[in-house]
Amino acid sequence: MGFGRGRGAERIYVKVNSDFDSTGYMIPRSITWKDGRVFPIEAVKDFRPASSLDCRLPGDCYTVIIRGEIRHLFFERSQDLFPSHFGRWFVESIGL
């Protein structure tokens, strides 16, 4: 899957299936790649606020386990005026 982080990383927007628990916490469950491949998220190890540096939009970073490896999954909150569009998910990858 080749997720990376750092300078020159390409931002790739992905479909993410997620659940909300009774407290309103959003829990990502799987990532669906553009070509249809689905990667189940085995565990969420960490969550922290992480804004998008280039767009300066608020967001969050989830540290997840996929295929036994630690990856970072980002949720970028939207500044959109439409209530049903509150954000989108992305990963950073080099050389995909």
C-alpha cells in the first residue's frame, strides 16, 4: 500500500467506511482504494488533531494498523456550507 509521510508525499483521497460510537467518536473501519481494493483497518492505535498544512483546514490524524503495519489516515474537515459535507479522508503516499 506504500503510505508515507513527509515532504513530496502525494495526498490521495480515499473512501473510508467508519462508525460512530455512542459518544460521537468516529472510528474508521476500512479504506477503499480508487481501483476498488479494500483494506480493513485492524485497529486504531492513536488519534490526534492534525491540520492540513497546505490548505490550512482543520483535521485529524488516525494511526491505524493495516495488514499488520502502522499507517496514518487523515480526516480533513470541510469549511463547506453544506451540513452533509463535513470532510474527507486521505492518505499520503510516495510512488503509488
